[in-house]
Amino acid sequence: MSAYILIVEDEPSIATLIRFNLEAAGYRTATAENTAEADRLLKNELPDLVLLDYMLPDISGIDYIRTLRGQSRTRNLPVIMLTARSEESDKELGLNSGADDYITKPFSPRELIARINALLRRAAPQKSRQIIESHGIRLDAENRKAATADGIELSLNPTEFKILHFFMAHPDRLYSRSQLLDFIWGDHVFIEERTVDVHIRRLRQGLDKANLAHLVQTVRGSGYRFGSE
């Protein structure tokens, strides 16, 4: 499940370079030259991370971060600020305004991707491509494979694989159906909450091959949890 990254950068050459390298690394991307265009893209689909230029033609990146942090829908959206301003005071201002990370230009594509991966591992581990091991299951997101510790491969369709990936990245936590819809399908997708039940049932069927169906627990009236208790 590739992460979706919004690039807010008014220099076309820089935006193109960033987009090329991120897509080569397996990410979905979109670009905006100003915050008004970024707002339109955010309305359609909430990204997993925003790369935000410090200096923009309409309002500053600092002011835009404050706007994002002031809205419930984007309050926790991971943001990396990109800027040519390298003074310690500028970095402090960016971080204090709500940026999660701060990268000064020029930067190498490898450094940028490494910083993106690090932030996604913290903020949205189910979007990273690292191998996860939890409760006797080893999940390889990059190659879309899941197997038990003793080598039994789990046959799951793409949606059930996404659900398992999310659960394994957030073990022992309770999630409602609406939360699972937002986190796994995205808040731009409009489907009935009961659809979650159908996919949970199919996930259990896939796990039952290895006698692990019990790991997906129903908490009556609340939602679902992944764990051994």
C-alpha cells in the first residue's frame, strides 16, 4: 500500500525533480504551486504526508502549517518543510509552528526519501514498506507477502492484506469501523461501515489456515482489535 504524498512547491523544476524521485521510490504524488491549489487537493483526498516549501506565492509555509494544525481533519497530518533558509532561528520557527521535520535546500533525493520513510514509520507505520513481525506473522509490505513464523503463507486479497498490515502496525489497539475506513480506505472513499465487517470476516478466513483467526477480535459495540488476548 503506497503512501500518497502532496508536494507544495512553487518552483516547477524542483517540484518535478521531487515528484520523479518519489514516484521512482514507489510513492503516489500530487503537486501544488500554492496553498489554494493544495487546499483543493486536500479536499479530494487527505495525503499521508505533505512536503511544504517555506516560501510560497500566496502565504508562507509557516502560516499554512498553522492553518493545517488548526483544522481537525489535518491537525495530525505529517509535514516536512523544505526551504533554502538554513538559519537555526528559521528551523526553530518551522518546527515550533507544527512541522514534523525540516530539510534545507539543496538536498539529495536519497536524504529526502530517508526522512520521509522515517516520518511515515512514526506517523503511519502501515504506509511504510518495512517488514513487520507481530503475533507470529511476518508481513513484507513491499512484496505483498504474509506468512507465519513457521512458513505457512497466508492467502489474502489486496484489501484484506491492507487490513492485516494496519492491524500489525497497531497491535492491541481498538478501532471503530469508521476509523478503519478512514485509515485503510482513506477519508475520500465513501462506503458503508458494514463493508468493514465483510472484509474482517474474509481476513479471518485467510488467517484460519494457520489457526490465527482468533487474533482479529470483535469488541462488541466498539469495533475490532488485533492481538493475542
